[in-house]
Amino acid sequence: MSRKPFYLLIFVLIAAGVGYNYQRHVSDGIPFLPGTSQTTWTVEARITFNGEGAVEASFALPSDPAFKTLSESAASPGYGLAMTMDGDARRATWTTRQALGRQELYYTTNLVPTGDFKLEEIAELPAPEPVVWDEGLETAAKGLTAKAWEKSANNTSFARELAELISQPDKQQNVALLLSRYEPAQLMTRLLQSAGVQARQVYGLKLEDGRRRQNLIPMVEVLDNQEWKLFNPATGEQGRNDKLLLWQRHSTSVLDLTGGSNSNVSFSMIEDTRPALATAIDMMDTGGLASLSLYNLPLEEQSLLRGLFLIPIGVLVVVFLRVIIGLKTSGTFMPVLIALAFIQTKLLTGLVGFLLIVAAGLVIRSYLSNLNLLLISRISAVVIVVLGIIAGFTLLAFNLGLTEGLTITFFPMIILAWTIERMSILWEEEGAKEVMLQGGGSLLVATITYLAMDNDLVRHWAFNFLGVHLIILALVLLLGQYTGYRLLELRRFRPLAGEKS
């Protein structure tokens, strides 16, 4: 029979698991490592003005692909508030019928850096309109433009030359003359547009932890080969760093105020760190299919699933130890359930409790075997006896002040009862040696399984990257095809190796 469909299934499972996990990390922002921290910025905009009656204040909201909004709020007692879209720009609009005297409006946003510094354009800009210069400035503007044009090869280099010239007014009389009439960003935008280059003035905010009363920095974006390039004409710098937030890009103004005067906008900011996983969950879309996310479940159900999703990890360990290594256990997956109990009791307490319960159960089981009971009655009696043993040990541990012993109640009673029954039958049929071999193998496998499951990285991946379970399924299927020797069976060939030597 052809093995191609089987190996194709293995490939599909592994590819789907890896692809899903990668998508979770890239699209949803789930960190690969537990305990990863995420930097966030809390920025507060304070708008002040003198009210003179009915007021409408329209304020540009941040529009920067390098930062994603985690949450936002506004404090404006007595004002109506609407978040609207004006073309590609988001704006907050406050309105009131009557506002007299000093007014203060606040907008606060929590931002998460995304690392995406590419400035994408959503709506195309119209062709640059002819630039009209004030009297006596046109000659200086043309001379400055011609000098930069000669030293450039494209729009980016042209803009870079202009930015350098504007940032050094003491070296060029034409620059000093033009700057006496225009601000650096405004001047650079006009010079670029006069040369037919698509450019626009934008405003950025320099992020510094604990800073107050900061103002926006006028900057210029230049279009070159369908990509926007950012320049700061005041310093002559091109590009940006990760601490620059572009606040206003798509709208024509930062603040439009009707019914007020003497307006001012200032910014305060605080840098903070929070768990990257919590940040990703808060930013995750909750609509559509995303509503089926495990994170939308109540915390109690999430906690239950976190434990259940560890079982495939334990199953893989047990399959490997039994199929490849050749360890014997009492019951196929009993070590996985015992390992789950160890997670609750901790390893040392669990081992001692398991040995005490099984030893006491075997003694009582030996007495029950003399009564010639039916199997179902005998097992039922063992279950009740195991319950009594657990209750007795718990009561004894409490009176002796051994609080660790109280966790013995997490052991699965039915599994313990079946383990005692199987070991008792094995003792009668195979002898004490086989009981020790299988019992010791079960404890060893349970301990190794516990160590594999009780790991922060494993817990993180098992619940947050469900694609890992598809990979585990593929590995279990592959191990199921193994027909070679187990490692512990190779000792049978040791005499042959000695004879050959």
C-alpha cells in the first residue's frame, strides 16, 4: 500500500500547525515567549481656549502605522463628543451650546508600537497647485530650488537637499530671507510643490517618558515612487526613529475651532510596560470569527482548558517513552493523569502520596481477593477504600501541620483504584518483580511527563498557539509507524557484541 497519502497528511498537519502559529504571532501579536513585555505609551492632549458662545472644536487624532491604538478616551464635561472620519483622517469633535471663559478639553490614548514605519498613502493627493510667492521672494525661491535640483537625482534626494539648505539659514541668504516669512516646514512644502513634487506638511510628536506641555513638530512628507519619505526641515534629517509619533497626516489642520479664541494644544506622555500577551489580547478583534476565540471564554473555563491542553504534551511524551525507549507502565495513559495530579500537588508531595495510597490499597486489595468477590464489586470496594485512604491521609496531614499533604485530594480516585487492581492481579500472575518494574516505570514516565508539562513555555504554547497540537498529532502518527527495536531492548544483543569483539 502506498505511503504517500500518509506522509502527505503528516506534511499538511505540520504545515498547518506552523502556519497557524506564525499567523498568531504576526497578525495577532501573541508573543512566542511567556513573560515578554510590551512598551506602551499613554499620550494626553490638552486643548485650551476661551469660549465665546456656541463652540465646535474638531481635533485631529493620531494616524501613524507605527503605533496602534490600544484604547482612547476623552474628558469633556458639558460637551458632546463624536469620533468621526474626515476622508482618511480620524477626528474628535466636541460641541456645546454655550461656553464662556477658559475651556479645557482632554483626549487620552494608549498606543502600542508596531514597528511598521512604512508610510502608506490611502487617498491620492491632488496635483500640486501653482505656488504664488510674496513680492520679492520669488527670485530667492527659484534660486534655492534650482540649486537643490542640480544636486539631486529624484524626489527624495531633491527634498533632502532642500531640507539641508533650510536647516542652515546662516549659510544661505536666500534661505534666511524666505524663513523670515515662512516656517521651515511650510517653506519646504512650498518649494517642493513649486517644482511639481507631491509634498504635504504633517505634524509629529516626540515621545519622551514623563514629558509635559510638549508641542507638535512640523515635518514634511514627500512622495517618491509611490512611497512617502519623511523630512524634518528644522534639522535637515530624513526618516524617523521609533520615538516619533505622527499625529496629523491626512487632515488639513490639527485643531479647527469655532466659537472660541486663543486656542492652544499641548501634550503630555508616559512610557509604560505591560505583558505583551495581555496587550495582544486587548488589541485583538472581537468581531466575526474572532468572537470564537478562547480568550472570550469566562476565566474559569479558560483555566480548565489550560490544564486540558497540556494532555497532548503528556501523550506525546508517553508515546515516545513507550515506543522508542521501551519503558513499561501500568496502564497506557495512566502516567499522564498522574502527571496532571503532580502539577497540583507538586512532584515530591505527589510521589509520596501516590506510593502511600497504592501501598495501602494493595494491602487491603490482598484481603479482598480472599473474599472471592465479583470484579465489579471488588473494583467498587477498592474505589471506596481509596477514597477513605485519601481522606485519612488528608486528615492526618492537616493535624500534623503538613499543608502540602492536603493536595493529595487531587489524585484521580478511579485511576488509582484501577492501578491498585492491575498491580494486584499482576502480583498474583507475574510476581513482585513485574509489579516493581511496571510500577517504577509508571512513576518514572509520570515524572518525566510532569517535567515536560509543568513548564512555562509549554503552558504558553499549548494554550496560545493551538497549532502546536496539530504538530503533536503529526508526531504521534509518525511514532505509530515505528516498528524498530526499542532502546531498552538493545541490551539483549550485548552478548553478541561481546562475542564479536
